[in-house]
Amino acid sequence: MPPSENPRDPAHKPFDPGEPRVYSYRLPGDWEVLAGKTDADNDLLSLRLAAPNDWWFHVHGLAGSHVILRSKPDAEPSREILKQAAAIAAFHSKARTAGVVPVVCTRARFVTKPKGAKPGTVHIRKETMIKVRPALPAAAASL
């Protein structure tokens, strides 16, 4: 029998979103990239799991995964690493089969959720645009 939906019932177990379900990749230089699988996972990834200095990516103007490039305390990602993370964001989007597509990029600290917005909806500031072809880089290994 499933748990009760009534919060006053002692058998009721509240929903625990837990950790987001993500695609995980390693880029050259041991950079870690995470991409959300659902809107709820995107929220958890972008708003809870991402550190303020992590890089955040999303295809511009279309539905797609929120993608995080984990920051390192002792290094900044090269332009090539940022482009590879952007290509992963484009791949995990509705633009997967397109040619060159724009992907927005910002630090995770500039990603916020508007009050009352549906899952997966965020507001971003201080973004830059990177144009890439959707791809999972050959050097990237899915974990």
C-alpha cells in the first residue's frame, strides 16, 4: 500500500527530492560537467548543488538541461573547456540536431529562481553567449 497523501497520517512520508539525477562527464584537465535530466533535477542542480563559482550553461531560447561546470579553487577553465561544456548543454537540449547554436553562460551565483516559477525556470544575470555545435566531446567520458 502506498504511503498516505494526508500529512496528518502517521504513515505519511513527505516527498524528499534528494539529489538531482544528472548526466556526468569528465573533460580534459579533470573538469567535471553535470547536466540535469528533468526540470526538477535542473532546479536542484542549479539552485542547490551548484557552488557560487561554478559555471552555468543553457541553450538560448529553447528547452534543455541546466549544465554545470564545476569550478576548481586553483584554476580557471580555458575557453576550450567552456566551449566543450556549452556543447554538452546544446546536446542536452531541443537544439541537439541543429548546426551552430547559442548557449548562455554565467557563474552559478547569478542564477536565481523567480518566486512561484515552475520547475526548471530560472532568471540569469551577467551572462555571455557562446556559439557551439551540439556535441558530447570525444575526450569527455560519461560517468
